[in-house]
Amino acid sequence: DQYIWLESDLGNINRSETPWVVATWSPPWYSTFKGHYREAESMRINLEDLLYSYQVDIVFNSQVDAYERSNRVYNYTLDQCGPVYITIGAGGAGKLETEHVDDPGNCPDHSQRNSVGSCSFDFTLGPVNDELCPLNQPDYSAYRESSFGIGMLEVSLLSHLYCLVFKSPLRLVPCGTSMLGSVDCKS
């Protein structure tokens, strides 16, 4: 069972030797792009508590042909102990995603189980913060852009992670805050 394997793997991490925990998979949990909004909701529901309890610091996703970075988030709420999610799935092979769910008229029909990408939109738990779709860019979404590019992650002095995105046409843009400084989230 993958859940048991992941729980064991995360539980065996010695944070004094491995101060940063990075996870990666394809469909993002926190995408505001129309074609991928809540696309992997069932995965998020089943795994987010586990990643949060083991203090995963950053999650890289692809799937979306665009760039988006979250603030630290847990269960759609800003949380200093939650991971930062970075979606950078636009290496140049697809067409750029340009529409967001908070653009007028772009909320997927929650009565339909539309299949887009790898999964269906999942509104089984109902609205998030009393909204099926946000009316404005959600607080958890720090930055989003329709662009092609690749990313690079650098660990510096074990106390900070730096993420850089190389965008096309070639320009270098920091992924976020001088990225992640260490946060004390010990229970």
C-alpha cells in the first residue's frame, strides 16, 4: 500500500540530517487554473494530513501548462506549517493555461463530474470557504503566470531553500520569498 510506504518513509526522516523535505507528483492540489481546479482533490483529502504531520516543506507539481506558487497552505487555509506548492508544468510541450477559476464564468459546473487532465473535478466535499469557486485569486495562491519555463531548487546553508524559474523567453525569476526559511512547527 502506497500510503503505508509513504508514512514509513516520512517517519524515517531524521530532520537534523535532512532539514528540508520535498515532495513531487504530477496533478497539483492547489491550482487556480480552470482546467485543473480541484483536479486531484481526492488525493489531497487522503494525503494532505500525512504530509502536514511530517512537515513537508515544499511540493512540486506539473500537469498544468503554466506556473503557480502558493503561500504556505493547509486545507485551503494559510498556515505557516503547511508546505509551499509550486506548479511548474510548462516545459514548452503543451499550450499555455490562461484561464483561472476566479475569472467571471469560469467555475466548472459542480453538478457534472467533468474529466479534465488526469482526474475529475471533485466537489464532493462541497464548497471551500463557502464558495464552489473563488471570486478572486485565493489567499493561498501567491503568484500565477501563463508562461513556459523550468525550475531549479537550491539548498543554502541548510537554513534556506531558493527556487528559481527560468522562463521563456529566457529570463530568471525567483519562485518566491528568499524562499523558505526554517519554520518551527514542532508539536
